[in-house]
Amino acid sequence: MVVTKTDEAEYNRASELKALDETKASVKGLVDSGVTEIPRIFRHPEEIFISSGDSWYSTIPLIDLG
């Protein structure tokens, strides 16, 4: 699977997901192929974090393993 950098207007998440599915490689295949950057299909848009401010901190559960 080849992921190229594209502008926001040209980005098609569905086609990138389909291309990943067709390789049958999944995330392990990406790591084995030497990917050095997290593919865009696995990242949330920055607007989610910018618009919500600090409120997203409260949605992450704290698990004490000690």
C-alpha cells in the first residue's frame, strides 16, 4: 500500500481503508514494511482536539495498576 501526501480536499479515507484491506497486511504489515509515519487513516483530524479545548482530558480513563 502506498500512501501519498494529499491535500485535505483530495483525501479519500474510504479508498485508503479499502487499499489497506486489500493488502491483507494490517498494521503489522505496515510496520514490517518500514513505515516511518503514521498513515492518515489512523489519525483523528486536528479540529477535534483544537475545538474541544481541555475537555478531552476528562474522557481518558485513569487506570491504576499499582
